[in-house]
Amino acid sequence: MESDPLLAKSLQSGNEEVGDTVEVKRKDKGTSLEDPMALTGRRRFCILLGIWIAVFLGVSQRSLPIHSKFSISHEFQNANQASWLGTAFLLSICSSTPLYGRLCNVMGRKAATQSALLCLGGGVLMSGLSPDMEILTIARFISGVGAGGIVTIGGVVTSDMYSLRNRSFVQGIIALSSGLGLGLANPIGGLLSDQLGWRWAFLIQIPFFAIAFFLIQLNLNYASPGESSSVAAMMKRIDYIGASTLLLALGAFLATLSFKFNDEHPWSHHLVLTSGAITAVVAVLFFVNEIYWANEPIMTPFLLTMRIPLLVGLANFLYALAAFQMFFYIPVWFEIVRGHTSSEAGERSFRTIDVCILMKGVHMTANGLAMAAGSMFAGVIIRRTGKASVIGHIFGGLPSLAVLMLPFTEESSSCAWIVSSLIPQGFGGAVIMQTTLISLLASIPQSATAVAVGFGQLFRGVGQVFGVASGAAIFQSIIDRELRARIIGPGADELIHRMKKSHRVVNELPPDIQQLARDAYAIAIKWVFVASTILVFISFLLRLGVSGTFLFLLLSLHVKSYAQGACLERKNKTLTVVDFRSLKDHWTTMQKGLQRQMKRTSLHHRHTPTLHTKWYQQVPPPFQKIPRFQ
């Protein structure tokens, strides 16, 4: 147990001391101000289990509508608006993710988690009962608020309960549940959509939300420093202008693309010009508010002045943009170009051509399971070696190589061709998310953990929104041109309009016209893949700029004797980061110092406070201390 708890310094007079644990009972919220690193194993497991379930369900919402949207658009006869189901969800994720980074400090971890679960579960229930496309889009927006919040909260709570080194492993388990949600939701969603109807893909999740809420209610009872003591104080600290302007700017931008590509208006049309002008004005207002007006901004401007957070954010943005372009149009490839139903489309993307009758899955199942494996791999390696950026550079190049295969996909390409691209892309993408998160957290003071997690998720959320919108823009502009070039004659315009309204019209066409339409779809989707390939490569180049931050995390973060000369000094909350390039110049000195200590003791490979402290004291700079974050 920590002999000098970090949180104990903020305790008020009149605390109740029991043994070595100091707690402040808070009757109004049922929480206690105790060190979350000192929680029992059972409570930690129950908290993490609730978060794992919530993350699994939240991430599954991203992929379920991919296969269900064909059934939804066919039922409502509104295929050209079906993309808004994913866009509304991702738009709310983008605006709520950084906000929940602040809400974790303002509301406390428990209240923030419960509000996210209520939004997510309520949105899913509303989705299953929606009578039309408009209500369903609103329900998707509400569920996106909770999904974005629960992803951010998972990273914050993990940071509370574990040291930076062990955090990578536990965060890997959370990413494992995320990968499983992304992968397993597709076969379930495709099967339910074909057999029982798309509504059951949403309604069947409700009992699991109740389980997650129950686990959080009973076990997540520790309070956090800076938590507001009243609802009024909490409401005053929320950045309403920042959240609303971010949402409005993104919504106006998506409306601009919709007016141009879905409604086929020219760039000079008043709707396109008006929405574009609103986008520019509101975006400027958002940045002005975040830099000058907001007391607790959701974007955290000081992180934009630091090299590693900025590069991590930009790399996450481009990678998420490219990934969601691919994910939303691979099932379109199999259902339209290859001519399969929703569940069959998923099966073909998971299996090789020789076993496609025996194995089932969906187009993102292979990718999701590869992400799960990559997350655990990165967590284990970082915990054992303390190196994050080196692993990210080595395995972060896998997606860049894998996506090069997609633009060369043909209608006759085997399923193994797609799988050979999806698996490395998923594995490498999971390693990228893990290593960039650890590099981001290692470059900031510990008190900024919550807002830093929200900062990283903000760029990912914006990238996901832009990925869906830009992919739809590229696809719609190419498919209209290709269809009009191939299908001519009386009734061609009406037929093209019907195909853009509902993609399943292609399967009802005569064989000769059907083949022309499939060729047009193939060309349009290939151009989406080309854009994704370019963006993934640029993201890889940006990550190379995140210089190897060698995480010297050999010392425990909650033993006082380790603090002198260690990586994290708990007393003044300063973080010591070692630049890998500068470290190379001093590696010989460090190695000799360790060897001398080995000779003086019989504890050769045992890690003790004395051994570590003396070793670090013999190492000259480059240690850089980041000032305490206010």
C-alpha cells in the first residue's frame, strides 16, 4: 500500500482514518475519496467488467448498421439517407468524446459512467422501436453520445487504477473488448437482420446494458480530485459553447456534402454555399472559444502546442478517416458487386474461397478479431519492455502495406485476397491505437490524463465522421458518373434514381443491365479504397514524427522510496520523459552503472528500490521534467 497517498493531500479536516486507509465519506454521492490504486482486486474486476461490457456494446453500434442499413433503407425506401445513420452516430461520438474527458473531472467517474450508459442504452432501445428514418437517426445520435463517453471513461478509469506500465496491459484488454465488439457484432447483426429483422439487432442488447449499469453502480464508488460538490457547480464548469459549436460545425460540414453529392446540387447552389459558410464561421467560433473564452475547454489548447500530442492527434484523425472509408464500403462491395445478402457478404469477407461454405463471419469479423489480438499483443509487450513508439513504428506499417491490396480488388478476386488485407490492417491498427495512447499519456502530466484521453479520442471521432462523409462523397460522385455512362436510353434517369435510393434494386435488374450496374459500383468503390490507401500512408509518416519515447517505468508509481529520481515524482506531480534519440548518447553510461550495481549486490536480476534509485542517479541528463498541469 502507498505510504504517502497522492490523494491524501487534498483531504479536508475531520477525515476518518482506519488503519492505513484514509477516506472522506460523501453521503451525497455515495463515494469516498480514496486512492483508486488501492482498490481490492474484486472491485477492480467488477468495475472493469462493467466497462468491458459497455465498450463492447458501444463499439458494436458502429458496425451493426453497416449490414442492417440495407434492410432499413428498403423498409423506409430512403437509401440515400441511410448513410446518416452512421454519420449521426459518429457525429455525436465526436462531440461527446472530449466533453466526457472534462465530465470525468466535473461529475466524477461514477456519475459520468452512468450518464454514458443511460444515453447509450436509451438510444439503442429507441433505435429498435423507431417508426421512421428521422426518429432512427435521432436515436443513433443519442446512442453515439453514450458510446463516445464510455470509450473515454474506460481510458480514464484505467489510468486511475493502474500505473502507466500496467495500464498498457489493462487498456489492451479494453481494446480487446472493443475489437470483439467490432468483429462479433457483424455476424450477429447480419444474421438477425436477414432472419428476424433489423430491429432485433438493437433490442437484444438491452439486458446487457442493465448488467453493466449494475456493476458500475455497486463498485465504482471512489471520488476524484476536482469533482464538483453540487449540481449547480458542475453545470457551471461544462463547456457548452465548445460542445455545441463543434457539433454545429461538423453538422454544417456534413450538410454541405449532402447537398452537393446526395441531392446533386451544384457548388453555386444557395444551400451548398450557405451551409459551407456556416461551417467556416462556426469552426472559427469554436477555436476562439477554446483558446480565449472557455475556463475548462474540451479541446485543451495547451496540448496543441506540444509536438507529441499534436502528431498523435493528426495521425489518429487520418487513420480513423481511412479506416471508416474502407469499413463502410467493403460490405457494399460484397452485396452489390458480388451479389450476396447481408450475412453472406460478411461470410465471404471472413473466409477463404475453399472454406466459404463452412465458416461464417462478416467483413469486419476478421479485422475485429485481429484488432483484439493486436491490442493484447501491444499491451503485453509494452508492459514487459516499456517501449511504446518502437513497437508502433514496427507494426504500424502493417496497415500501410495491407491497404495497398484493396484498390486492386476485382469482382473475381477470392475471399483470401480481402482477408489478407483485413487481418494485418486490424492487427497493426490496434497496435497503433495502443502505442499512440501510451506515448500521449507519457508526454503529459498525470493530472491532465482525463482531458488528454478526450483529446486523442476527439481527433479519432472527427476522423470517423469525415471518413463516412468523405467516403460517401467520393462514392456518390463516381457512381453517378459511371451509371450514366453505362445505362442510357428511355427510363435511364428513373432507373439510376431508383438504384441510388435503394442499392438492392441492382439485384432485381435484368442480367445484362445488372452487370453494367455492378461494374459501375466496382469502379466507385475502388476510388474510395484508393483514397483510404493514401490517407493510411500519410498517417504512418506522421507517426514517425512521434520520436521514440522510452518509458522508464521500472519503478513502482505508488511506493514512496521509488520516487527519488524515478520517472514519475508523486510529490510534485511532475513527469520525467526520456527522449530515445538523446538516450542513445548516454546508453553506455547507463549500462556501466547497472553493471557496477550488479557486482555490488547478489540480487543480480531482482528489482529493488535501492538498485533502481542508484542506477538512475548515475545517469546524466536527458531527463526533461514537464511542469505540473494546473
